[in-house]
Amino acid sequence: MKTILTAIAILATWATQAQVTRRVIAEHFTNSYCSVCASRNPGFFTNLHNYPNVLHIAYYPSSPYAACPLNQHNKPEADARTNYYGVYGGTPRLVIEGAVISASASYTDPSLFTSVLGQTSAFALTVSISATSATTGSVTTVVKKVASSTLTNVNIYGAIVEDTLFFNAANGENVHYNVFRKSLWPTLPYSITAPAAVGDSVILTQSFTIHSAWNVARTSAVVMLQDAGKAVLQAEKSGRLASTANVPLHQKCATIFPNPASNTLLVQDLPMGLYRAIVTDIAGKKVIDTYISHTLDIASLGSGTWYLRLSGPDTDRSFVFVKE
């Protein structure tokens, strides 16, 4: 019996400290006036599209072609990210998992991705995006420590991207993928204190302005964690902003209080009515499925981060909250 109990204890410890798969991200520096980009990008995108779980952001720096309209949309922040990796001055360039790829590398080589797929991380990310008004939005990122790590500080970077932009560029390209629109944090890098213990989480919420040039039906947030050497620890992408950008104002203004909460969660600024409340854990497992008006009993939940989806007449909202 003692042996069985010991085995159970070991398995329980392992289950709470299991690393998760690290999502690969490719940061791509290109320019709509760059003829070399026009010749190399199609092969790169064909290669990339063979790995649908790989995330991608395309930045448009001001050098060597400052006339690029996609650069002019947000020159300072695009250039800042380019300078962060020390690749300013030439396009196209690739950075995969925080590592700068040689300018002479073949962009059609599958090993760009296969060499880094399947690696694991001590951190998990959850990213959600919502509209808070007709012209503003908010991104909430949950950083969870799922296994032992010696890191006490990590760098976080987030970007608003438009997944497909149809634009007849000077270099002949007419479809542009995952176009960088805005940084979520203005400084690079932005350092945060990592969660201290396995199972702990850090929650960051960042507001942004929705630009009239964006197609919100194609707009999402991409967030990544990096160490001091710029290596990517984890990356994740939100759903599209469109699912919340065109809902009635009362839905956009809905809030939950308090957060963190102990036993009861209040949903504020919604009309009177009955709403379905579904609470899931970080893995998506449903733990509460009930109907409420404005008050949700969370006494049965354990301490940690939880996700609430609230739906009802003309309402479909998602929230992140912490149970103390």
C-alpha cells in the first residue's frame, strides 16, 4: 500500500509540474517596396503554411524603403522591434524563436520550423482580446508557471496583427499576412516578474486604440515571453477582435467584480435578464455551467485563474478572473 501511495504522490507531483509544448513564432521583417522580398516571400509563406501551428508576425521597417505605406502606418514601433534584433537596414529578414536567421538562409527550407518544433516550456500563455468601445480594445494575457524554472524575470512582448491584408504593393505583392499594426507595450523589452511557484499566474491587461484602417474581422493579438537572451519561452495568439468589436455598447462595458474574488463574482453593467455562465480552467475543462442574473457563486472553485463565458440575449462575453 505504501508503494502505491508513493507512486500516486509522484504522479501527482509530475502532473502539476509537467512542461507544456512551446508554440513556435516566426517574426518576419519585410517591405512592400522590396523586390527581393517579392521574390523570397512566396516561398517562405508556402513553407510557413505547411506548419499551421506556427505563429507569424510581419513587420515593415522603414529601411531600406521608407516609402512603404505599411511602414508609415506605425514606423516607430515597427522600427523598434527591428532594432531589438539588430536587423534594421535590410529586408527580408527572419527571426524564429528569438534567434536571427542568416540573410542567406533558404526560406523554403522546412528545417526553419522542424528544428524548433516539439520543444517544451515551463510557462503557458492564454491571450484574449475584446472591444471596450467602438474605438478601443483590451488584451488580457495570463502567464502561468506550469513547471519548475529558475527565471525570476521574463520579458513580454505583444502585437496587434491583421491576419490578411489585400494591398497592391509597389513590389508586386498583393496579399500580406499577419501584418504588424501596433505594439501592446511601448518599451522593448518589457520586463515582468515571473510567477513564483508552479501553478501561479500573472495577469496583464493592456488597452489599445482601434485604428480606422484596421479590418477588425481579421485583427488579433499575439503575445510572447522571452528570456534576457531574447530566446522565446512561449507564444500564443488570441481569437479575432471582430467577435466583440461590433456588439452593443452595454456588452463592451460589462465588468466583473471583485477580481481577485473569494466566493462571489458580480457581473456589472448588463441589462436585467438571465445569462448562461460557463467557467472553465486553463485547459478548457468546464467546471461550472449555470444561469445567473448578476451574481455567480464561485465558492466551489480552487484558488487560481479561471475563465468565464457569459452568454444571453445579444450577449457573448469572455472574462478572466482569479479565485483567491
